[in-house]
Amino acid sequence: MTPKPAWACLDMLMLSSITLREVSTNYKKMTSDDCGDVDEKEDLFHDDISRIKKADEAKLAASINHRQMLEHSFSYNDLSHFNIDAMQKQPNRYAEMNGLRADFVHLHGLSLHAIPKGTKARQKAFHARPLRRALTMSDATKEEATTKTVVVIPSIDLDKKELTRMCADIEFYEERQLFHLLMAGDPSVRIIYLTSRPVDESVVKYYLSLSHHEDIDTAHYQSNLFCDVHNMLPRVIMIHVPSTECISLSDKILRQKKLITLLQELIRSPFGGKTFEQNDDTAGMCVFTGSDSVDELSHELGIKLLEASGESLHFGTKQGSREIFAACDISHPAGTPSLEDEDLLTYGDSSEHGGKVYWAYNHRYIRSSHNLALGIARLIVRGIRPRKWVVKLNQGFSGKGNASIDLQHIQRRFAECQVGDLEEATFRLAKLIEKELATNLKCEDPKMTWLDTPGQVGFRTQIQRLGVIAEAFIEGEVPTSPSIQAVVEANDVCIVSTHEQVLAGQVYSGCRNPCNPAYRASIMEAGLKVGKFLAAHGVRGHFSVDFLASKQPESGSWDVYAVEVNLRQGGTTHPQATMALLCGGSICSDGLFRTNDGELRCYVATDCHYSENLKGCTEKSLVDALECTSSNPEARKIRWNKADRIGVVFHLFKFISTGRIGFTAIGRTVEESQTLFNDTVKFLDSFRGC
């Protein structure tokens, strides 16, 4: 038999409502035990296709389960012969797409969503500038609109040992990037979104319903297909990549060559009357963080990576951050390694990766507890003796690679003793500190221990693999953790938000926008310095800078210290992007976000509100409760108001069964945002929708 092209595998077929029931019946026959051989099943499938194509009333749908395709040897090899001529010749025939529920259909681990078309009056195209600009909403100039394909791969590419320690949570965090679906309100954008686990249908519908197009609601998009009628493809395509391996999403995709070929064809399919040209600005890959695997995937797909490449990862490490701050003359905590600690730095052992270049092994870091202790000892000898020391692996997620240790008793003993030979005293001090590290280091992640345990890598091993730094803990009254978020494009640096981070220990749990005006201008200035440094070194994409601010009790002034650069999207990205996409507008020179109408907007966000009432609940139960505002006045208070552009947007739905949920409360003032946040807590704590 002639192999079927890939698009026949995708089955973007014209279905008549008359024949739909028959086709469904035949598919059931295909999978029954008494059905004939593979050729007979394929013939049956093609008979249905021929009959459907002749139907008078054409409808768009997706059929057949992908696993069945593999089982029945449906060809995935020829991806270059999808013929849409028949569709293009009679576009008017397919303009009306009502009556067929095809907005959420599953294809083998591949799910297709179709969303509704808004009125032309409300369709605001992104401007013809790099996609990264569209994502940050920094649209200062009006340029001619262009069509874009956005491939969203929310892969959290941590070191593989770190991934093993928190694999399930990492996959859940991929849904934190669902704010990209809000871009679908622009008819010139097509979105291909990949995840490790399927996104619940109700969650996708929830995000699509948030669009600022007033004429779009749930009932509308359940019956209308939002697609480009010239190509007959949905503009929002959700793909989940099943795998039992605890590896990053980018690695899962790279191991499925047929999926890569399919993605290549999806990207290159005509859209908006235009054909994709490799490496042009009409297609881009949005990722959470760059990595060697992400670089390879970008190359395989032939599209631009919109974040920093794997080659730049050093600048996002804890040691790389300290090097940037020193080069830019930005105040930062005393710590090790410093310029005097060159002798403590070594390269890693690449044998674990078969000799392949790996960023963590390709740079000189502190890689042993002995050298870490020696670096701390040198600082103590120089008179730096904080209440405790903060110890950080060079790569981590949400602060879970951090730890702390109290060395006050050792510091006091050293201060009281008679010091003779400083070098000898430093080595004796280092031996004491090394013993303390092995016994009294307190890790922020409760799963992490100093030594390896069965199935669990220890902190000491990760020091050898990733490198480590230590910094003096910042003392002071009312310490806060502000941050800035920015984007680098060529030589242009754009600050997109400022925040007060909410931390549980050293672990990120939420944020408030904007940050305290007492130091807002100073951290924005420091952020611009970091951005210019990164741009000069060829780095592109999102970055953020975290600070610690300490108020002096006598003067009331603030001491601000930069503590790390995150060369990626982060916990503050999704609340800022959600607000920008739903409200429209950008940050002004005073650090405040204003809509295109000049109205202020602020937000308070959390990634981990916990409520016993949510335990065992499903995503759909919460979405349904938010929709049923007539019977729930608490839901009415917080539901997103598309007209006023204020309200609450939920995220991290995957955690709900554990009693946890995330949300962003967006208001016209800080006080209004906090009130919405508090009302949401009350709503969740009284939730009975399970």
C-alpha cells in the first residue's frame, strides 16, 4: 500500500456530521480483536476518508488515536506531501465551522485544541518585531503585523541528578507557562505547546476564556473552531509527550524522532497565507530555560531559540552571577569564590557524559567540601563573621539547591585564640568548617542530605558535579527580597517588572508587584547594568536579578545587595506575562505597569497556596466553581473581569489534588490586588467543589 503522509496521520479531515458516527463505529472495529489484518484495517480507514471527503457539509476534526497508528503501521515517515489544495480552492465552503465538538480531541498522546475567533474590531496583532518582544509586551512602536508560530516547550532543564530528586514536581511546573495560550487572542499567532503530561481540557478552556475579546466565552468556543481556514489547522495545538523516564521535556522530545519530524511539518505548514522560511522571525521556540538539549532541539526544528543558549548557562550560575556583579561594580555579599580564590577552582569530570561537553564540567568551580571550607575560612580570617553562611549549588530551582550553616561558635573560638601563622590558622579553621558541613548543613530541600542515599544524590556529590559558592548571610532590620525581570534583545535591555519576592526560607513561593519605591530605581539601574553585560557577551532572552534589601534601624535607609542572576524565565515571569497579555501595556520609567489606556496595574501572586479543602479535588471542579458565579458570590468577587481587566487568574492546576494551587491577583492598586488575593484565600479555604 502507498504510505500515508503525516498529515493523514494527523487526520485533519473534513467530517460531515452525517458520517461522523459511522467513522467512529469503524474506528472501534479497527481496534477489535476480530477485525482483519493490518492491510484490511488500513483499507477500511481509507474507505472512510474517501467517503468523508465527498460529504457536502464539511467539518474539521481530528480522528484516530496515535498509538493505534503505531500499532497498525500507519506511516510517519513521509512528512512532506500534505496536500491542502482542496481546502485552499474552496475556503468559503469551510468558513462556517459550527456544530461539531472538535475543540479538544486526543491523538496518541497528541491533543489538538481549537479556539474561537474574536471580532475583527478586537483582534490586536502583535507587532512585527522578535517574538520575545511580543511576549514581554514592550510594544512602544506600531509596525506592520506579521503571522507567527510560537513553539512553547516549558522544559525545566536542570542537571539530571536534580531532576531525579524532584521529577514529579518539575513536570507539574510545566503548566506554569500556560500564559502563552493568552497569545491566542491575536489571530496572527499560532501556538504549539508541548508538555510531559496532558493538560486537562478544563484548564485549557479556562485560559482561552480569559481572553480580552469580550465576545468569546465558553459556550462560543465549544461550538466554534478557531482555525486558519486557508490551512484548516487549529491555531492552538497541545501535544503531550508520554515518557516514563525522569528526564527533561526537551530530552524526551529529542528521543522521539518521529515527533520532531511532525513538529517540523507543523511549523512549516502555511499559516496566514505565508510559508515559514527557516530561521526567519516568524517562528520561535519559547522555553523556560536554555540548555544543551534545548539548543539541539532548536537546531533540529530549524527555528530561533528565544532564550539564552546552553553556551551561556555559566552566567546564570551562582558563581557566574558573582562574577557579573563584580565586573559591573554592583554591591553583593562577601563570599567565596572571590578573586583571591582562583586556586580553589577546578574543571569537572566529563566522563559521566561520555566526554561530551557539558556546561557544568566546562567551567572552573569550587568542587569539593575541602575547598569550600577553605574559601569560607579565608573570609573569617579577614574578619567576615556573619550569623550564618548561605551555601548554594551553582544550579538549582526555586532555591532548592540552597543550604545554610551556623559557624558562630567556630568564629568566636578563632577570634579568642592567639593567631600566629595566618596560613596555618586558616587551614586548621578549614578543617573544623569541613566537619561542620558534613554534620550541620541545613538544606532548603528536606529531601536533600549531605551524603548520597539509595536513589538520592547527596549535597556533597552535587558540589563535585555542579560546583558551589558560599556567601555571608545579610543581617538587618526588616530584610526583603526584591527582584527585577528583564529581556535582552541584541544591544537593547528592557526592564519588564519589579517585585518583592515572598520566600519560605530561601525557597520562592510568590511575589508582589511592584517592589518598594525606596529602592526600586536602584535595582532597576543594577538590572540594566547586568543586561548590558549579558548583551555584550552575546546573551539573549529573559533574565532576572534577585536582591536582598536590609533596612538600617538608625538611619532608615536601605542597603541593597545583588545575590543572583537567573538566566531564564522564573517564578515572576508568569504573573507579569499574564498581566501584560490580559491588560495590554508595559512598564514605565518609574517602574510601574500601565495599560495602553494609562491605567495602573499591580499584582500579588503565589505558587503554593495550600488548603485542606482542595485535597483530592480535580482541575475541572475548581474551573466549574469559578464559572458558577451565580451560586457562589465568593467566586464572583475574584473571577477575571474582562471589561475592567482586574481579577484573579489561577495556575499550577496540576497540584490541586495535593491541596495546593497558584494564582495571581491583578488590581488597579497594590491595595486592591491584596484585597483580591485575600478574597481568593477565603474562597479556596471555603471551597467545597470536590
